[in-house]
Amino acid sequence: MDTQQHNDDARPVLEAPDIARVLTRIAHEIVERAKGADDVVLLGIPTRGVFLARRLAEKLESITGAKIPVGSLDITMYRDDLRLKPARALGRTEIPADGVDGRLVVLVDDVLFSGRTIRAALDALGDIGRPRAVQLAVLVDRGHRELPIRADYVGKNLPTSLRETVKVQLAEEDGRDTVLLGSQTAS
Amino acid sequence: MMRHLISAADLTRDDAVLILDTAEEMARVADRPIKKLPALRGRTICNLFFEDSTRTRISFEAAEKRLSADVINFAAKGSSVSKGESLKDTAQTLEAMGVDAVVIRHGASGAPYRLATSGWIDAPVVNAGDGTHQHPTQALLDAFTMRRRLVGRDAGLGKDLNGRRITIVGDVLHSRVARSNVDLLHTLGAEVTLVAPPTLVPVGVETWPCEISYDLDRVLPKSDAVMMLRVQRERMNAAFFPTEREYSRRYGLDGDRMAKMPEHAIVMHPGPMVRGMEITAEVADSDRCTVIEQVANGVSIRMAVLYLLLGGNDSAAPAPGTTRTEENK
Amino acid sequence: MSKILIRGAQVLGGDVQDVLIDGETIAEVGTGLSAEGATVIEAEGQILLPGLVDLHTHLREPGREDSETVLTGTRAAASGGYTAVFAMANTHPVADTAGVVEQVYRLGKESGYCDVQPIGAVTVGLEGKKLAELGAMHDSAAGVTVFSDDGKCVDDAVIMRRALEYVKAFDGVVAQHAQEPRLTEGAQMNEGIVSAELGLGGWPAVAEESIIARDVLLAEHVGSRVHICHLSTAGSVEIVRWAKSRGIDVTAEVTPHHLLLTDELVRSYNPVYKVNPPLRTEKDVLALREALADGTIDIVATDHAPHPHEDKDCEWAAAAMGMVGLETALSVVQQTMVETGLLDWAGVADRMSFAPARIGRAKGHGRPVSAGEPANLTLVDPAYRGVVDPADFASRSRNTPYEGRELPGRVTHTILRGRATVVDGKLA
């Protein structure tokens, strides 16, 4: 996902226990705001958003005792910069069997930045069904929004400069849980 | 990915697996209420068919429309020569109209290659079947069907057809499907055997990456998939084989023969089938026959090919102004 | 008529000599010849050959003047070092009557660049059914001695036998385009590994070889001579070698392109490589070179086949067959035969001048470079290296397979009966 080089001095801003803790908090917030979460559907945005969505679902299930539908929503073909790069491999879109119509869809992603990914996700979601409402959960909000989009649930607000990089690593993909903040090297 | 898709032989293993994986995602669109993706919005694709082939044309058209492309169908019946207008003029006319890609079907082997390399036009070219040369999207949809059936829909992702034994039976000499399949299946690691009467095997076949057999019954028990090629009745008149009955008896697939195949093995056919010639109705209508699946898979494969050829920018270099660290989160 | 002194050329690649031309004939060959009153051509380092003779040229006139005319074709011939060409009969109308051959003959005379000897069709309309008036064509002003249905094979064994017999009356020869028609229906290229991959209809070697085998046996049976056009396969070489060893009066030609190019080039689907007979394999190319060197193949003939741009700027199947060759023939022969050590320049003189003139009974051509002979001469700079640019061609057509290829050698002067048609590499 992130092809830029990073300085070796990229420093962790969230470690594994922090990530687990904020996900637990977000799960509780969802239950609270959704009043029990019985119609919640979690849709992760590939790649890391999907893992976060699954972890959230587990936490929600342990809180509510109910099975929470979880799926994935690939936004590649809805990106506004599709034509700016060579064609990208697609991620998986997996909608839970009961669909999204009339439900509360919580989109889950690792980093909220310009907001363009979420804009694309809303378009993609529109082709799949008509949720009752859509909310957004992110692990890190690093600011610099370019669209009128905000997250409903934020793991950590991380003020950054545009020259800095934020890299989320998750055990499922990267072998460990951490969020790294680094400064971009000239290359 | 390359700029054009002319021959299955041009695809590397990784290219081919990427197309199959992408097609697997495209296939899921067919299950949605809105069977449409925005990837090719604003792009115009011309289906330039110099040869009648309603099924292939419709398959491409469905794929293009599902990707939101604008579609122009151009059917030039008969050869360009008999029409008086050359392939070059036709292609240049289309490009002048702002066509972003050309899907071409042509009776002359090499016509798509010529179109892509002669400098006549700049647009990407997708070969939808040329003479007796190549039909790469057919080979891809066949490989896709095999991977789904023999490896598994999800289990197959990222995988090739390593070690699978594929038998292709029939008029190899005149078949672009056979040529494309031999190339692609070999690239994907499968072991291919061609079975045909010697008259329908081309001179020079010895360099192809496959085995040749004249004895269908000996090959069937060792096949994971058996692909029957269409055999045109008129071949009989050119003495390729004596009678329809003799052909069917020696090289046709009937229920008795199908029973010799391993239990998991599938029967494939690129269509249209000549029932009673190369395949009996009993086989064609059996659960092991994937003809209908192949048609459905054709749309997914063509979506994948068109998306990968046209979905991004033209060059492989990153476009300027997109140097943000995270991908525009 | 003026005098020309060619000073210091290697005559037939041998001794350095001066050659003095007076009027239409060679006056003197020696060293230190006086240049008085003569235009001097300084020819140091150059090879002097007898004017080249092409037994197989398509001039296209009458009928396809959009691709070539007698005038443009003879200009191309002169550029390539030729002083005589035999013009094939497959024009529109076909050269199957005294009237047509006389017209072509007359146009050649008027052109002034190169002698044109028309070839007469063997059968009416090249249809292979009925003998054309071979005697009338021979008796005409054109004096036809070579007969060919080139482009089509005289495939009917009886017609071929009769033609072979009939032309004996006036020392004629039938030049056969050896192509069994049934075996080559839909043929697009050499049948083999490449055609199997490309899915192009195959032109099997056996379609050529079987006709050659039949025709040498026919020639033996009726005691005639027979000439085989553009032999292209190793198997054909074997048959001709066998026939010659039996004493059969057979001669054979090879084209420059079959000495250099192979069917691998067809992978480009570029119709500039589409020709009949088709480009064959490396093995065939090597066998043809060897056969030309050892005399099994008697001559090089261009099969110069001009086609307009649009007939090649299309898909393979729709394209016309043939390549232009007059202006590149000598360079290709230098590259494939001389620079490989297979043939010396005296051998080139034989294969490209003496022997074709002898087979075609061309009077005044293919003569030794010696005093009293007609001054038909070609001067070649063998050290020259240049990239082929079709824009430089004198031919009206540009369908050369050598575009962009570097070839050795250059014709600097061509002299037709004492008159320079090419001077310093440019048409006079």
C-alpha cells in the first residue's frame, strides 16, 4: 500500500496493547450509539480495514453476545485517482448474506487522511444496497481532509504534517500490531 | 500488464493469475442487485467484428457495460477486402471517433497483431479471435473454469493449474482455441494432451509444449478436464476424416467414454456444440459439462482483461502530482 | 558514340585492368590504356562484371501500371546493375499472344535503360488448359524463347509434357513455377513450426518438390530442357542435383530473398515478407546457398514483384505475394555468397549474367569482358555499406523486405551497349 521509503527512526505511536484497547473502546462506543448494535454490519476496507473490522466484530460479539455480520468493501474501481496509476489488483468485496439494506453499516479503515477512500467507499456501498445509516470507524485520524468527511469512531487522533508518514501494521498482514509515525525521506 | 492482449503466449504466469484473480472478484458483481462497476466510465470501446460471432460479441459487450464503458458495435460482414475498405481505414476511422480500445474479431490470422503493431492506431487492442491463430480470452475463461472446478473458487486465488492434466480433443489444426489453450495452460503449469485424427493436427506441432495422441480412450482416464473442440461438418468434404459417424466413434465423447474419466474430471466445450458430432447430448447436458459456466465465466474474464488493460493510466509510470505517502486516504 | 575508359577495375574480381569502350563494344582490355578522348571512370577497388541478366522480373505493364511500368522497372533494373531482364507473362492482358509480347518488347526498347525480353505464357490466360501460341510468340519481333505461366503452375502433366516437347522446335524453354495447386489451397506461408503457431495456411515443401520431380522426369522422357523458377527448398535442391547427375537438361534459379530470409520473419505478420514460394527455414536457406555455389542451382533470378503500398499495408491474408528485388539482388548475393566465401566474383558473374543469358538465349548479354564483345557492363563497389531505404528505389513500388537492413556493395555504374545508364550510383 505504501511504496514510499521511511526513515529508520519511524517511531511507534500505538503499540499492540494500545491498539487492542482502542478497538475495545470503539466497540463500546458503537454499542452505545447504536443502542445495542443488533442491526450493525461491519464492512472493512481492504486490506487492513478488513482485519480491524473482524477484530471489532469479535469485541462487539463479546459485549452483546450476538453474532455481528462482518464483510469487506473494495473501493479500487471507485477511486477518483484510478486513471492516475496503472491498473491495480482488486481487493475482495464480501457482503454478509443478509445484505446491508436497512442496516447500520459501519465502515472500518486503518487511517483516515484525505477522505477520498471513504468517498469512494460510500459510492461503492450505494451500488450494493441502501443502509439505514452509514458510520465510519478508523484506527488513526491523521487530519488533512480534502472532503467533508469525518469519522464517527476514532482510535487515535494523530496530528501530522504532510511530510510525515503513518504506517499501520497488523499481525494478520504484517506479523505485528503497531502504528508508526515517520518522516518521509527524499528519494 | 501489457498494453494489448493479442496472444495467450504473451502472458506470464503472474499476468495470467492476476487476470484469473481479478475475474474472481468481477464474478461477484453478477450476484449484486446493481451489476455495474464504474471502472471504465467515460471510456469508449469498439467491438470490431469482421467475423460473425454473436456469443463472443455479446460476452464482450456485457463485460464492457458492467464496467460502465460506452460500447460501439461495428460488424463488418465478410472480409475487409470484399467490402472495399481496408482494416487500416476502418481502424483509423474508429480512432478518429475517439475510441479508447478496440476489441477485434477477424478471419485473418494476425489481423489483431497487425492492428496493434503497425502504427495505424494507438488504442489498446484486444484479440477476440483471429483466424486459426489465437483466442486469448477464451483460453483465460477456460483456465478460470478449470481453476474453479479443480482447485476451488477461493482456494484457487493466487494459484495456477500446476500438474493438472488437460486433454483437448478435436480439430486442432483449425482451432485458435486449441492454440491459445496450449500456450496458457502450459504457462499455468498444466500438462496438456491434444487428441485428434492425424489429419487435424498441424505439421510443426512438435514444438508445442504438449503431448499428442490419436487415441482418446487411452488419455481419458488420465484427464482432469477434457475439452471438446467443435468439428465442422464441412471438414469431411476436404477429406480430413471419412464420415461424421466414423469421427464420432473415434473422437466423440459419449456417456461410455465419459465414464472412463476420473470422477472429479470435467467436460468442457468452447461452444457452439455440434451435438452428435464431437459430443452427445447425454454428455453435453450432464453435471460434469461446464459449457454454461464457461459462458458466465467469459463475462468475468473479459471484465478482468478490460479493467486491467484500461482501468488505470496508459503508462506504468506513476502520474505526476500523486506523491502523497498514503494512497489518498 | 563516345569512348569510356574504366580504369583500374578488378575484372570479374580478378586482375586489375583497364577497359576501353568505343561505341557499343569493348575496344580493348589491358593495363595503362590511353584515356584520350574518353570519359574516364576511376574504378580502383571496384569489381567489373558483365551486365547482369534477370531471367525472372515482373514489370506489370500492361495492366498494373500502378505498381510498375516497363520504364520504372527497367530503371530499377539498371540501378541494380542489370542490362537485360526477362519480363514475366502474368500481365493484364496476359502475354500469351504475339501482340502483347511485342508491345512489352517495344516498351523496353523505348525505355533505353535495360533490354527487355518478354516471356510468353505457356497456356492461354495462364489457365493451364490450352497451349498459347508459343510459336507465334517466338516468331514475333519479341523472339520469345522462354515460356512460363509463373504465378501459376502448369500442373496438368499432359499440358506440361506437350509444352516441353513443342518448344524444342525453336530451342525454347519452359520455366516452371513449381506449385502443386491442391496441396497449396489457402497457403499463406511455409508449412512448418512457424505456420503451426501463427495459424496461417501452410505451403508445404512437397508441393514444390513433387512438381519438380515430375517435370525433370517429363523433360528426360521427351528429351527437352526445363527450367525451374525460384527453387526454395532443400528437397528441391536434392531432386535437381539428382536430375543433373542423370544428365537431364534441367536448370534452376534461386531468388536473393530465399538465400537470406527465413519464415521466422513471418512472426511479425508483416506482409512485406509474404512471397510465393514462401520464405522457408534456415536449413533450406543453407542448402540453397550451397547448391548455388556448387552449380546445382544455375542462376540467381530476382522474381522482382512490385505491389502498390495498399496491397501490403493490410492484414497478412489480404496482402499480395511478392517482393521487389532488382535493386538489392547483387547486395544480397554479395552478403550471402561472396562474403561467406561460397562464391567468388567470377562465380557471381556466372550465376547472374553468363548462365541466365545462356538459359534465356539472350543475344549480346552474358558475354565475356573482352575486346569485341558488346559493352554491357556493371561496376560494383564491394566495400560500400548502406542501409536499405525504399525511398531511394527507382522502382515504382516499395515492397522490399530489406528496409532498414544494412547490405554490402553498391552498383556504381551500369553500361548498356556503351551507354552509361547508371553513373556514380545514380540513374543517368
